[in-house]
Amino acid sequence: MVLFCSCGETGANVPERIARIPVDLEVHRFDRAFDTVAPEELPGLKARFPYLFPSQFPDSIWLAKKEDSLQTRLRAEVERVFPDFEPFARELELFYKHVQFYFPDRPVPSVITLTTDVDYQNRVVLADTLLLIGLDNYLGPDHPFYGNMDRYIAKSLDADFMMSDVAAAFARSVVPAPRERSFVGQMVYYGKILYLKDQLLPLEPDSTKIGYTGEELQWARENEAQIWRYLIERELLYSTDRELGPRFLDPAPFSKFRLELDNESPGRIGRYMGWQIVRSYMEANPDTELRQLMELPGEALFRESNYKPPR
């Protein structure tokens, strides 16, 4: 199945100069094609999607996978939750209108939907001119397939987060890895990715961009000054302690201040703080182009941001 989108709904808050950018987006439902392929049709499917069929595996492996009971259930659940991908195709089209506006040299990839055995760490893969989306990672946080997962992971396995994951995959291709080993340099790196989401997903709520619930985002906002004071008083900004990543940047059920407030805090609070630093920089330097922002060293950006948490 191929969907060609050129003029979908754009939303009232999208500037006309972006909304009118033409984008031809192709969506191929490989998950559905594989589910319905007859054995004699498999060579043709392999010819259409050679990158999904490693040559070292014979056809018998793929045919066995097609008939496997667990795989059949997985594809049936994907079909139940995503009987029509058109609404997501329109969101992807709008996203790539923004990409073309800010990064006109970047190609619009072909979108391939598939199942990945719930490989949630690679739920979206962007490779050159291909965007692979594992739909079995978006069945909803309470789906039985996710019953044995930690809840902080399962809560992100929802279709509401699909576009944020796509934007993150794109951002990682244009935001250079931090050159500094300092904690603030690492925070600013993630802050750039989130700020890029601000620009490429202007209709998405902040909670979706960072993967928080509404309550978690509210907690971060209400405690921003306290978090900043903690980082300053313990002289953590320029620290190169590798433990700071797992404590404040990596996915986790909560951030690890080693205080009573730990269980109240959302994970990855350092990314949230980096986001606010980058936003502060852009408020102070509104003429900075997005490409220039991506290239700025993290520590220099922080110093020039004049960031101060709200009181």
C-alpha cells in the first residue's frame, strides 16, 4: 500500500510559508504486505523490500515467521490498532514540510511500517532515504504485550509519541555529538534535540516532545529553580563524572538527586534543564539560525544563554 500526500491538514498555527511547501510522502505498509503474502509471492516482496530480507536467511525462515503464532498475533494487533495509517501520514507530511523549510537539502524518506518484535529501543530508524517505523511499539501502554516491561518504558509505547520519536531520529542526524565531556555540555546536546522538536513539531505539547506525562512536566516546571540550585550548589555543571548521565539524562523511572524528592521526579530531568537553557539562548539570540544553533559548542551556548530559572 502506498499513500501519496501532498496537501494534508496543517493546523492553524503553521505559517503559510511552511504549509505551502510541497511534500510527496510515500508510506509502504510492509507489515500488512508481509502478513498477506502467499508463499509464491514472497520473491516479489523480497525484490520490493530487499533491505528487510538479509540474504543469509532462506525463504523457509521467512515463511515460518509468517506462520508463527506469536508473530501472527503481533501483526493482528498492529492491524487492529492501525487499520488506517492516513492520519499519521498527514502528521509525517507536516513534519517534513518543516524539515524542508529548515533543512532543504535533507531528502523526504520513504516510510516503511513494519513489526520489530517490540524492539522499543529501535522503534524508529532513519537511514538515508528510508524511515522505518515499528508499529508494534505503539500499541498503547497497557497492552498485554508490554506487561512485563517497566512502566516508565511501557508508558512511551503509545501512538501519541510516534511523531516525537520520528523527530528525535531526525534530530540525531543533524545535531552533532557533544564535543565536551562536561555535564552541561551533555545537557545542552539533549536540549538542542528538544528545541529542534519545538520547531519541527510546533503543534505537539511539550510533554509529548520529552516523553513525560502532563503531571511529570508540571513537576519539572514547578521545581525548575530547585533543580538548578541543586546543580549549582553541588558544582555539577562542569563535572565530567560519568554517573551523572544515568542519574539525570538516561531513561529511568525517576531522576536520582539522592534526596526525598527522587520518587516524585521524572527521569531525564537533565534533558529538561538543557531544553530550558537552549530556549533561553534563543530568546536572547533570536537571529541565530537553526543550523547555527546545532553547531554551537554546548558550554559556549550555556554561557551566552543567561539562563535563569523562573522564580
